[in-house]
Amino acid sequence: MTQASLRPAVSGTVPEGADTPHPARFPRKRRRNPNVQRSANEAVGVSRWVMLGILAFLAIYSAGPLWWLIVASTKSKEELYTTNGMWFGEFSLLDTLSDLFTYQDGIFARWLWNTVVYATLGSVGLTLVALAAGYAIAKYRYLGRGFTMGLIIGSFLIPGTLMIVPSFVLFTQMGIYDTIWAMILPGMFGSFSVYLAKVYAEGAVPSELMEAARIDGAGEYRIFFSLGLRLMTTAGATIFLLHFVASWNTFMWPLVFLKGADKWPVMLGLYSWLERGTDSQYDLTGLVITGSLVSTIPMIVLMIAMQRYWRSGVTMGSLK
């Protein structure tokens, strides 16, 4: 034994050769350059105000025509040309509404009803056809499935105006020219709606759930009507609303295929009034403006009534 081993250990000393513990190291707090931090805050503030300015401009740009339509519809025919277009004048909306619904024996109400019938029947039929076709293409394997999808996608490239002449010949041979069926039947078929339903069905209708329904004894029609349609509610609401808006605002198709004014939709009827007002001494511009405002009310009601379907679809997507 050496003298070093026999020497008592002094309090506060560490024997030689023992592992010396390293003092705990605390992360150093990084000092930020105050000039850089201030510049970043200024940049965020500037970006925020620029973004708010852009959004405000877009909101005004989008709501400006509607605001002008509301203001102009409340004015009399004289004030329509002599006052500021973006602010109210003498309130004459009730008188203009009375003239609107009594002019030409109230044909404006007839145009509104025709538009409701064309848009509703066509949109309901298109929604059912598109959901069934999209569901079949997405969930079943058959010969020519890829060719079918190619035809559907290729039809996107054909402008609708090119189909007017062939449709005119076809409708004349079928005997539905100048009838309401010339507006309803073509509206029940749309390639883009089928494609939209097909894409949605691929993700919304699980094949495992369909197989479980088959094991329980359900047939293919029952699976589609009881399972597929319910899972594709959001796609159906989207297709219905998009086509309803397009049918409500259609102009070229009834201009070619409907001759009688009693069968016209509201857009074509208002256009005929506008043309008559500019060609004759009697100005119908006030009636056209008020009629345009009235014709937008059903669209606003429909959008508010169906927005819950879109909201539920967004919530389902966020949970996935």
C-alpha cells in the first residue's frame, strides 16, 4: 500500500483517476438582432395590410354590380339616368314591381315559372344520371371502362355551340322542337357531372362496405340506392347546384329551340324587353333591371338552403 492510498480523503477533493463530473451546460439564449426583429414585424404588418387591401378590393369588385342592381331597381325611370348610379334616389321599387308583373298580361311571372321548371327538372335528372354513371364507372370493372372514361374526358374539348346544329336536326326529327322537352331532356346529360361523380365515388364509397352489403344479401340496386347515394350526398348537392345555376342563366339554347314567348325562360324574356326598349320609344330598361333583381332571389335562397351540404362535406374531409 502506498502512502497516497493511506492518506485520508480531504473533503471537497476528488481522488485521482476518478471520473470527474462535467458541470451541467445550459443552452445559451440566442440574442436576436433587434433591428432584424423589428424589420420582420414591419414586414408582417405590411403584408397583412396589403392582403387586407387586396381582399377589400376584391370584395368591392365582386359586390359592386349587385349593389348597383339593388340601387338602380329602386329608382324611377327618370332618376335612372339623372342620379348617381351607386346611391339611392326616390324610392319607386313598389311601382316598378307592379309594372313588372302586369306588363304584357304578367308574362314575367310565366317566364319565372318556366325557368323554375326547366332548371329543377333538368337538374334533378342530371344529378341522378351523373351519380349513377359515376358510381358505376368508379366501383365496377368491365370491358371498355377505360374507353368510356376517354369519351367522357374527350367530350370536354367539344364546345357546346358546335352541338346546336346537330341538336336542332335531331330535335326536329324527334318532334320536340319548340317544346319544353327541348330544354329538359338535353339538360339531363352532362359529361363533366359524370366525371365529378366518378371521382367523388372513388373516395367516398368504400369497396369493403359494398362487399359487406353483398354478404348480407343486398343486391346491387339496393346497395346503390341505400348506400351509394347516401355517401355521395355532397357530390349530388354540388352537381345539382352547379347545373341549376347554369340552367337558370341559360340563353343561347332557348334562343334557338324555343319560338313562342310563353315558353321562354326569364333571361331570354328580359333580353327581348331590353331589345324592344332600345328599338322603340318606350324604355323598358327599368323593368329589365328590376326583373334581373327579382330573378336572382331564387338563386340566393337556393344557395343558402344547400350550403349545409357543402359544410358537411368539408367537415368530413377534415376528419379523414
